[in-house]
Amino acid sequence: MFDGLYFEFPKLLFVIFIFIGCATLCRMRLPSIYFPHAKKFMNGAVSSSKLLFFLKWLGVVMMILALMSPVKDEPYEVEPKNGYEIALILDASESMMEQGYDASNERLNKFDVVKNIVRDFISQRKSDNMGLVVFGAYSFIASPLTYDENILSRIVSQLQIGMAGKFTALYEGLAQGVNLLKSSESKSKVAILLTDGYSTEGIDKVPLEVALEMAKKERVKVYAIGIGMPNAYNKQVLEKIAKETGGEAFGAATANELKAVYAKIDALEASEIKSESFTYLKYYFAYPLFIALLSLMFYVYLRNKRGHA
């Protein structure tokens, strides 16, 4: 806590010599002047008290330390918030319950693996304004755009399979992601669409072409990710979405491949943010001042308790 502490006015330390000189040369003689016989009643009750002596000089020393103004330089960095606007669009349909996607822990279902990887991705994008869309039989915005990666990560961890229905409204999920970014004036809008299946016919209320037109109108670049075996999801549709929006399509058959996909997207959309460093002065004079006040209060209290003015 006190590493790097220094004093703004170190020369004030010499004030203590004034107190020492005064204590030695300027002893109070009023009691013996007005009360000649008071000396025998005092009989060392105050002057010889080690506790009073300690409290008095502790108060003096602490006041001098407070006057010297102990201070510390506290550096901090400000990261300008001018990164990307990113919509994370996650498939939470019933098919995400499949286990064995992660060879290191085959009991985890695909959705749990996806949540862990997405949270790692979020933690790497501290300068980006990110939001979250979840889709199944319907889609909804789970989190609006936010710079607070901790809150967004917490929301991701609480997502559940089937919370948006058990089917897959893929195009509606994409359209919802575009709507999330619609109000943004950023020039760098990115949507990361993840699914493990095909759009369910009759459930998806938004046609693919409509969702694509929305994305192109809002200049949203879409990175489309299909997880699972290549025949588990509609590879052609994901490639079309990516191609027409200027993004890229990926396939990830395993958890390790999915980690590599998010790492690649992170590199492709790297935010070139220059942080600014500042320092501010943190003052600690309150600590010795508080000790000085306490010690002098006890000093006065004990003197008065012993019957001395």
C-alpha cells in the first residue's frame, strides 16, 4: 500500500526540533507560581507518566508527518472505447444438448462448450461494444450493446438450452443480430453467427434474402460458424451469408477447432487501440492526522481525569 510513498514537504520534519526545544526550555511554571504547594500533589502524576509522554509525542510526530503531506503517484491507463460493434448470435436450440464435442470433457454438451469459448472471446475484446442475441424457435436480445465484458460474460454463463425454443430460426437470429447493431453509428459492425443445424422450415419467419438485405443495408460483416460434423449444418447457407456480407464462413467439428475459429476472428478484427497513461496523486495525510487527533484526545482526557488542568 505504501510502496513508492514520499513527502511533498519533507523539510517540515525540522519543525520537530522546535517542539523538542520548547519542551526542554519552555517548561510551564504556572502551577508553582499560583499554587506554591501544588508540587507535592503532582508528585510525578503527570510529568513522570510514560503513557502521557508517549501520547503527547505521538500526537506531535503524527501532526508533523501530516503537514509533510505523504503522497504517492498512482498510475492508471485509459483505453479509448472506439473498437468494434459486435453482435454475438448463439444457437440455443435443442440440438445443442449433444455431448462429446469436447474430447477433454465428453460430458459437456455443445452449448456449455460454446459458452466457455465465447466467454474467453469476450474477455479478449475489452475495447469493443458487444451485445448478445440468442435464437431457437424464436430469437431475442439477451444483452444490448455494452462495453462491460464482465456483465456480458455473466449473462452468457446463465444461458440455457431451449430458452428460445427447441427448433432453429437461423435467419430470424441473424436479423435480430442486425437489429441489435442497427442503432449504432460505428463504421465497424460485426456479427458472429453460430449454429449447429439447419433453419427449421415453417418456424423461421424471416426469409434468408430479407436477413441478408438487412445485414448489407446496415453494413454488418457476418462471420458464420457451423459446429459439429459438416453435414450437421447448412454449409452452403453459411458461406452465402458470409460472402454477401464481406465476412467469412467456418466449420468447427471439435471444441479445439472452435477455439481456433474464434482466435482467427479475433485476429481478423483486431482493434488498434492506443491506451493513454496517466498518473494522479493519492494523499495519505489523513492517516497520521487521525492518529494525532486520537492520541491528543487521550492525552487531554487522561490529564483531566487525574485532576490537572
